[in-house]
Amino acid sequence: MQPEKIILFPPTHESLPSFHVRGELLPSFLDHLANSGIKVSEPPEPQGNLEPGAISVVEIDVQEGTSLKRLQGVLDEFLKKQGLPGSSQRS
């Protein structure tokens, strides 16, 4: 099983809704979010360990109050356009 390319994390009392995106998809995913009217609340942050050969993952926090249904729809649309397998949501 291949690791997910993008994962949607719902908000908690300590965090905003966010996406964890593989580095190679970051520029096109950020463009897609902007074109879809989704506002990024903070600059994307690299996650985890950047050892040689490690997969680069970046966290993108989105504006508070953005519905998960909308975020999931925007994510599904992006994956479909990119020809990537379906998405997942973590709770």
C-alpha cells in the first residue's frame, strides 16, 4: 500500500483544519486551494525528519471555520485532476 499523497486533518481545540501534503504536490495544491477560494492561514511548514531519502511532507493550515465537507470536496477535485487515488481524512 502506498502512503497517501495528501491527508486532511480536521480541526481540534488546539489546531486549525490542515492538510499534510507530499512536497512534490505542494505548489500545484496551493494554487488549487487559492483558485478554490480556500485561504491558507499560515505559511506551509515542513513536517518530520528530512533525512536523505525521506518523503517530504508539508503541513498547510487553512482558515478557521472552513467546513470539512468543502475541504474534502476541494481535495477530491484536486486528486481527480492529478489522476491520483482517492483521499483520506484523519480524525
